[in-house]
Amino acid sequence: MWIPTPLGPLWLEVSSLGVRRLEPVLFPRGEEARGSLARAVRERVEAYFAGEKPDFGDLPLDYAGLSPSRVALYQRVQRIPYGKTESYGRLARELGLAPRAVGAALRACPFFLLVPAHRVIHADGRLGASPGRKG
């Protein structure tokens, strides 16, 4: 299912287990998402871009094919509330991972907005990748 947003379209896929992916894309992949879960995701994404603060935490996610450490990270990041941030290092220490592993997993996260990777920052408050690095 395409979900138009101010950032460009998002592609939503769902399975019987939950959301398989919600990602910014140029071209759709997989089958068109249908059903009550797809409608709920679309409504909450639209509400988010309308300036509301919808709860994404109760939407089931399909973690099939992901490592247990990645699942634990995504579940932990889902608990970061609106207006709050966590550092890569703090999450890494808490979950027994390297900070770079946290960053790599969040860059590869297939659950855009549903796992708020944008709330994870460097310890000094910087956003995104290190200076001089792409990504």
C-alpha cells in the first residue's frame, strides 16, 4: 500500500504476523497491503504528518528473518517517547551491542516511524552518521 507523506511515499507491507515493512521507496515491493492493520497504519501515519502524536507501539511488527538482537533493539527503541532521545552508546550498553551495530541496525530498520530511529542520537547530541561519513 502506498501512503503519501510530505517526505514522499511510504510503502507498507503486512503479513499475518504484523507489519512486515514501512519504508520510503520510489517503487512498490511485494503485494498491496490490505485489511484492518493496513488501515490502522495508514491512519496513524497520516495523523503523524498532520502534527498529531499517534501511538505506534501497539501495532504488531513481523520480525521474521531478523536476529534476536535486532528485534530487542527495535522493541527498545519503540519505547522511546515523543520528545525524548537516547544515545547509540546507551542503547548499545543496555543491549550488549556495539554502538556501530546499533547505528547499522537502525539504518536498516524496515519499520520507518513505527520504530522511531530518529530519536536515537550521538552522546553529544548530534544526529545521524559521524562527520565525514555518508549515511
